[in-house]
Amino acid sequence: MFSKPIILIIVLILLLVFYLVIRLGAGKKKEIDDSQRLTKYLFGVRILILILAVVGLILWFLL
């Protein structure tokens, strides 16, 4: 079983990888800057990852 700090690091790395995969799948930087829809989509993804990170931290402190 992993210790608490290792679990937190794993969760944060998974969230970072999740964001990078979505960001790379969205296209090139120029395409994202030109598209209002992609910009809003990536903003929503950042908010989602932030919420997941906060929930992960709360659970990590309670366990």
C-alpha cells in the first residue's frame, strides 16, 4: 500500500496527464486562440481539474 504523500503525488500527476492529453487533443495553439469554442472548452477542463484536485486534497486530509 502507498503512503499518504505518495497517493497525493499520484493523484496530482494523473490530473496533470489528464489535462495534457486533452490539451494536445484540442489542437495547435493557433487553432485554440482562433476558436472561441475551444477556448471555453479548455477553460471548463481547467475548472474541472481544479475541482478534482480540491476534492482529492480534502479526501487526502480526511483519510
